Amino acid sequence: MFEILDSEEQLERDNLLSNLLIHDLNQILQNIRTSSDLTDLYINDPKSSYKVKGLIEIIKKQATRGFRLISDIHKLSQLENDQLNVHKIEVCNLLKKAINFVKTPLQDKVNFDIDSPFTEYYVSANALIQDVFENLLVNAVIHNKNTVTEISIKASELRKGKKKYLKMEFRDNGIGIEEARKKNIFKSKRINLNEGKRMGFGLFLVKNLVDSYKGEIWVEDIVKEDHSKGSNFILLIPKAV
């Protein structure tokens, strides 16, 4: 499932994960602390009740993000220990669950457009493919400066040699990814902790899960040679036989 790493590579990988964890947790806790301090300033002012509600919502979202981070770390550990089996699983329902997970707290702030000829489709994966979908959708929301995030999902079937794959395209109207970063966005050794647009645990988990399914994932510009118009994350997952 994973390539065998020598001791130096494993140490580098472990250090990377530790640094990612520390960075993300520090960011989450800082956001909670800042929102909490601001809540103390506004809580006794009746005219600022809407501000308090907004800050409480931020605190809730950051707490959820923290729980998700811990969950992602656990799943990465399971993958590395080869504890997760790949089997035949239906994905259309899991995609719906992922969309509901992202859309429910955001309400009118995100729109979804689904283009799929399938009402059900079976792939070689496991239930964690829902995490793949969720992380791709969350990534589209986080890296978006528009008032409303637009996400379109297109599904089709692709044949490569003797194998068939479910092809899924996750398109967004976000800030996009510069050409120089596209080739390295899923490579753990290339993650820059000081970079505001770095990958984080979400896409790192996505890449490892897709690899475990013997699938593929990459990113393209929606408008060729103009990354500012949004990204298209393309996912290939082997069809179950």
C-alpha cells in the first residue's frame, strides 16, 4: 500500500507530520482564543449580539476542525499500518453524504452542481472515500474569496487499458493554484509550513487514500493557463469487478 521507506526517509516523514500537526493545531487554537477574547468584549453589549453569534459560530467550526484533524491523523496511521481493507463499495450515496456534510453548516454560502449519469456506482475502495470527497470539497471552500462558493462535480467512466475507472471532476471558483505548485501539491516533501496556501492534512490524507485504492488524482486549471479562474481536481478510482 505504501512504498517502503528507509530510516532517513521515515524520520523525515514523521517530522513532517509532526510539524503539520503542530502548525494546524496552533492555528486552530489561536483562532479559538481570538474569537473567545472578542466574545468577552461584545457579550454585554445588546447591540453586538450578532457579533457574538458569529464569533461563537467560528469557535464551533474551529473545534470541529480540530476533531477532524485528530481523525485524519488516526486514519493516516491506519493506512501506514495497512489496517484498512479495500473492497467493493457504492460511492454515489457517500458523495451525497459528503456534500451534505459541507453544505449544512454553510447554507447559502456554497452552491453545488452535480452532473452524473449514475444513480449508483461501485468502486474498489472503502468507506474512507467519503473523506476524500469531503476534503476536496472543504478545500474548495477554504481557498475561496467569493461571497458564494460554486462547486460543480462531474462523474463519468474512463477506460485505461483493460481497466475501468470512475472519473470525478471537482471544479470550483476559488483562488486557484499556480502552475509551479501543481506538480508538488500532493508531494509531502514539498509542503511549506510557512506558506499561507499550503496543503495541510486534508489533501495529504486524500493523496494517501487514493494511492491505497490504486487510483490517481491531479489538479488542472478550469481555464487553461489562468489559475485565477479556479481549480479542477480530477480523481480516478478503479471500478469494482
